[in-house]
Amino acid sequence: MMTDSQLLQELEALAHRLNIPLSREDLMGGTGGLCVVRGEQRLILDYRLDVPTQVDILAHAFSKLPLDDVFIKPSLRARIDLYGEAQV
């Protein structure tokens, strides 16, 4: 089982592998997530969020993407899939 810090590192690495920029910004009370800026997908997180919240937001964002052909460590995929199942 991965810790939240390990999950966060893996999610950040996944964003990098998928060429989705990830930034932490002052969202003035917002949390962030997956968005499209100038036609390109981006992940934006509020810089004040704690690690577990960042993991939840990123896992939820990745659950919206087609990742069937992307290798993801099983424990990380299980976390992402939790959000995908919730949308059904």
C-alpha cells in the first residue's frame, strides 16, 4: 500500500508521462483539477492543499481520461478507478 506522499509522486509522474502540465497556484479558495487552457489539458491545484486532498483531486481528474492503454502501478490504478466507478 502506498502512502499519500507516494501516491502524489506517482500521480505527478503520470501527468508528466501524459504531457499534462501540473501547476500549483493561488486559486483563492478553489481546489483545482483538470481543465483546458488555450486548447491544452492542464492540471491546476491550489498550493495550500494538503497531500491527501491533492491525491484525491488528481485521482479524480485522471479517472476522466482514457488510461486503458497506459501502464499504471496497480495500487495507483485502484485509487484512480475508485473515482471512475463513482461516476457510473
